[in-house]
Amino acid sequence: MRDSKLPICAVLLAGGRGTRFWPRSRMRTPKQLLKITGSETMLGETMRRLQSLVGLRNFWAVTNVEQAAGVRREMRGVPAGHILKEPVGRSTAAAIGLAAIHLAHEYGDALMAVLPSDSHVAEARRYRKVVRLGLDLARKQGTMVVFGIPPTRPETGYGYIEVGPRLGQERGRAFAVKRFTEKPKLRLAQRYVASRRYLWNAGMFFWRVSTFLDALKRFLPATHDALLELQNFIGTDRYAARLKRIYSRLQNISVDYAVMEPATRRASGLRVAVIPAAVGWSDIGSWAAVYELMARKMGANISSGPIHAVEATGNYFWAPKKFVAAVGVRDLVLVETDDAILVCSRDRSQEVGKVVKWLEETGCKELL
């Protein structure tokens, strides 16, 4: 059943820490609250891309207690009650489930666009066109839609979606999902890309609230039942205490493993569709990715402030309050904040999270 009157809601997942963007990314100022690619924060860019499709009052966010104030500042005009705070992290199945029960409480049923808050999209107009298609497909009860990004390289850090046959009504635009696959080793990723049958899973989903809750009941029943118990307390003075008590019991599992993978099985009764989305997407997962996004030509030096380079190439410098002189260095990342400096080779910037782990283990809370 399709319902053209369903409200459209954007649920932004905004609780990640972005440890690979240390030292700029901290507990209270994570990646989504940073201005990384331009004059807006990543969260602000995400909202701006969607505002012509989703009214401010239909934006929602799921974040954590430490970041809630920053998220609320970025989402001006969004009702305060739409900023949902997880008392503990329980991965994406629980986070999306929390949003779903709030949407069910407020609207009865609605279309959900579930999106990361810290991705970059170069082709905003094309992106909105594909979002409209995803929402239209998701109006049909029992249909779950995911965006698939055409791969540009054999990336081992992303999950992949194996594409099945074209869907009849949406011929040429949407396909059945054959299966979701985990992050592969390099050789397997190379095979995936060469086959042209796989897309990157960007973590962008579309469905009706009722469809998602039905799927959660089927595949993650204990979490579903606990969330429905919590739903009874929304809007009451007992909600905060119940949330804290119930949320810690929820299973810590991603929506991909908990719902999307079992939904592709033939006996699930659900239709899982993928829409190829060539929209200039990047998850900007490291400082190296920022460099690649901003460099207009190979070997360029990228700096947040004035720079003089002498036989220096391929470097990324973030030191907006300082003049940078670079002599004879190549392919480096340097990021300066008031209390820390990161220096690493560009090809090892994915390992910055190891520094954050060490800081946690050694109790250096002031640097987190």
C-alpha cells in the first residue's frame, strides 16, 4: 500500500566521535560538528541539502548526551524534542529504532530517510532527485530502500551491496538487493569492483516507520519489545529514567547486520531495493580523504592559512592561526589545535584512531 499523505522525516545519525579526525574532533566537537569541507559544519551541510524536501519541523537527530548541545545549536528551528539523546551507545539498529518509536508517537506513520550526518555530497541537486525516488519507493508497505554508491576503487573500509535484477516498475533506476557483504579484503574488493555488480553501502536508508518496526519485531524482537515499552513514556516526566533503564538492555548491533541482511532472504516477505547514487559521495573518513577532496591536482599542498612551500608536495596543513613554511616534505598531514599537534604521513592517516585509543588508556581525558 502506498500513501501519498505520509509526512517525510529526515533522521540524522549524529552520535559518532570521528576519532580519525583527532585532534580537531573531540568528545564534544566530533566530526559532524566541524567545518571540514567549507564554511558549514558537516551536519549543517547535510541539513541544507535536504531542506527543500524536509521541513525543519520534520528533521530529527539521534546523538549522545555529550554532543546534544552542539547538535541542537546546529539544528536551529528543529523542535528540541526531535534531538534524541542516547544514554549509552548501542549502534545503529537501536538508534534508528529509538527514532522510529518517536516518529510513530508523533505521526502514527511516516516516511523515514535515515542518513549519516557527516558525509560529503558534491552533486546536491542529483542527490535530491535520488532521495525523492527512494522516498517514493519506500511508500509501499514492506519496502526497504538503500543507496548504493558506484565504487571508484577497491575500498576495503566499506560494506558492499550485491545488485540483483532491475525492479519492474522502476526499470533502470532501482534494483533488487541480492545480498549485503561485509568489508572485504583487498583481493575480494578488487573482484567486486571488476565485476560491476557491487555498490558501496553508504548507510542511507528509506522506509516507512511501520515497515521498519515490523522488520525490527521480526529480526530483533527483544529490542523491538523494549522500545515499544519505552514508547509508552514519551512525553511524560518518567521518560528520561525509563530511557536510561531500557536503552542499556538493547542489543549492540548495526542495522545492516540486524535488519538489512536478514531482510534480503527470500522468505522475509520484505522487498529490499538499492538505488545507484552517483552523487559525488564521500564519507571523508580520514585527513587523507579531506586532502583528496580538496586538492585540485596531484601533489598540491592544501593549507587552512598562509603557506610557503619549498620543494614540498602533497601535504595537508591545518594551522589556521599560523604561517606554515614547508621545506622538502611530501605527503604529510599536520593538524594543530590549541593543545595538540598531529603529524603523520598521509597514507597512514587512518591510524589516527590509535592515538585516541592510547589517550583513553592512559587517562589523558583533557585531550579527548
